[in-house]
Amino acid sequence: MEGQRVIPLAQYSGVTRERFLQDIYPLRKPVVLKDIDLGPCMTKWTVDYLSQASGNKEVKVHVSAVPQMDFLSKNFLYRTLPFDVFIRRAAEAKHTDYFISEDEKYYLRTLGEDPRKEIADLRKQFPLLADDIQIPEYFEKEQFFSTVFRISSAGMQLWTHYDVMDNFLIQVTGKKKVVLYSPRDAPYLYLSGTKSEVLDVDEPDLKKYPLFVKARRYECQLNAGDVLFIPALWFHNVTSEEFGVGVNVFWKHLPSNCYDKTDTYGNKDLAAASRAVQILDRALKTLEELPEEYRDFYGRRMVLRIQEKTYSTNYE
Ligand SMILES: O=C(O)CCC(=O)C(=O)O
Ligand SMILES: [Fe+2]
């Protein structure tokens, strides 16, 4: 976007668990951690090796004719492929076998065996490969939620969204550009559930999304070996500049009973948040019983009350 200010993320090198927990985690801001020992995956995870290690495991992938995936127009397909076929296609620019076109793009976000009930865990779904990666466990064992493969073709862009768990996005191979927005800027992102309708964050349609200019754009480049800490609720938009293999680990920042028990992706709103939204919907339905003049009056007063009671004064 013309002239928009970009706020670079802070970067730290060789951060230990102790330092992370003391100095970085409490700030609840995204940061890039460099030079962390991620284990043998850093040299081992070539296309050939990945294909051989877990080749015949079936994976469900996103396939798109264009690099910018669009959840509104659904310009992508879901297809199932053996892991080795998927890896080869994601790594090549032109395909001889394809679903849509010879330059279609691929994206994999791994799931549990039964995606509705089971949570993604590399140790269960890819045990051989899981041994190659040393996940920075800068949280208690009980807080662990999931480990997810994020593998994409060069150019692929994933829409802006938030997740409800804390997250380390570990870039093992390839390069990514990640654009982030604070949870505070949610009012400017035109949300549809957990996703932003502003798909093109570089050239947004400002006639359609005029408030988007107010969203402060944080940005980082992830190179092989980098780990991005994404706190829960921080929006992220990810573009793979090269074919690359990433793994992300979600963990629970709050006590387990705060989360939705049916959440297998790490992106269902907290149980109390969903309940509050339902109650608000009922209040809105009730306000419809009033004539416009009164609805407006009580509506404005309720907004004020919500602001007074919920907004944090802890602004930067
Ligand atoms: O890197 C990607 O492909 C997306 C990462 C992401 O959305 C996440 O880790 O929550
Ligand atoms: Fe995410």
C-alpha cells in the first residue's frame, strides 16, 4: 500500500527458554527468534528425503490456480495426494500432472487422522520426521496443543487470520514474508469469523475497505532456521517466497478449560467469548423490539458500557 508505514518485528538471537519466559513472552508481542537449535531437520529435509520418509502417507492439500488463496470466492480445491507426490509438486513451478493448470500452487496444513476429532501432531502422523525436529519447548508440557506441517509452493499466500493459541511458526526451509496486525486493530480488518476479508494487504481496495488504512502493519521476513512467535489473537498473513517446509506448534496460554473442547485447529474462539457473543446476539434481537429512535439511544449507551467495562487501558 502506497506509503504505508511498516513496523519491523524485534529480532533476538539464541534466546534460551529462561530468557524467552522472563523478558519476551510477558510482552505478548510477536518476535523473530534466530539461531535456535532446531535439530537435524535443518540439513535433512530435502524434497527427496521428505518423500522417502513419509512418502505414501495421504495428505489433504489446498490446490489453487492463483497464488493468492481466497476464502470468499473459494478459488482453491481440496485434493488428497500421497505425501511424496504433494512434496514434488509443491517444489516444482510447472507440473506435468495437475488438477487445474500446469502452474497451480499447493498448500498443506496437516490435520489429525480424523480431522474433526483428532489434533495434528507430527509425532503421531509423521513419526520419522518428528524425530528430526527439535521444537523449542518454551512452555510446560501440559500446555502443548499441536504440531502442524505448513508446506507451500513458491508464491502461495495465506489470508490474514488469527488463532486462539500461542504459536511458534518454525521455518525449516525456504523463505516467507509475514505481515501481522495487532488484535487491537481488529476493527479495521473487516473480519469474517477468524479471517480478514481484505485479501490483498499490499494493494487493498480502499473503496470497499476504507478503515484498513488504520491497521498498523507489522512485518518480518522468515529465513530457514527462524522461529516466529505469534501470540494468540495476533493476525498474520503469510506469503511463501520460495517453496518451503515449516512446522508450527500451538500451545495453551490459559488454563485448558478456557478453550473450546471441540477445537482441533487452535482457532475456535474461547468458550466464554463464544457465550458472550451469543448473549450479545440475543440482546440485539431484543433491541429490535424497540422503535428506531429508542434502539439507537439504548444501543449507543450499551456500546459505551461495553467500552468502559472491557477495554484495556494498557495501550502502547
Ligand atoms: O506459514 C504458514 O503457512 C501459515 C502459518 C500459520 O497460519 C500459523 O502458524 O498459524
Ligand atoms: Fe495461523
